[in-house]
Amino acid sequence: MKFFLPVQETKIAEESYQAIKKFIEKQTGWPISDRRYYEIYYRQNDRDLSARVGGLDPLNGEKVFAIFKPKNPISPFLVCTYCRGVVQGQPILASHDAQAVEFEPENRLH
């Protein structure tokens, strides 16, 4: 799956992604990995859950905008929805050992 962000204007996807990442780093105090995640599968309170960018989060029912992983391997995955990590509040925490699916790598020319 190629990288995307579920926003109206696809041309602002990268700018929006970086803004969310910066907000999350400020909120949590954790440096965030550069890897980009499309979907994760994890277990919480004896329930098997999954979160996918563009889909609805199983815990709060909001659209998932981004999934991040801090650089520290024992830190949890961070699921960002509108009210949990995008414009306010802390992201939803998913177990650090979640099964993760990354977006396809992009060939970036700088």
C-alpha cells in the first residue's frame, strides 16, 4: 500500500503527517521512528484488535489518521484519531509487540 493520509487534499498529506508527528512527539516526549505504518494488529483486554489508516478505530470509532511507533522498541504503537492525537489529547496506545504492516517505501529525491 502506498502512503496516504485520509485528508481531503492529497497534496497536503505529507505536511499534515509531519505536523501530527511533531504534535505526538511533543505530547508524549518520545522521539518517533521514521517508519510509516498502514495497519497494526494487537491484543488489548483479551480482545484481538486492528487499526488501519483510513479505517475506524475499534476503541473510539473515529477515523485513524496515522499510526506511529516511537524509536524505543518497548514503547507502544500510537494510533492517532481526530480527538486522540491529531488535534488534541494523547494517542491511543497499542502494545509494543503489535503485528505491524508498513506502507511501501517511497523513492524520495531530495
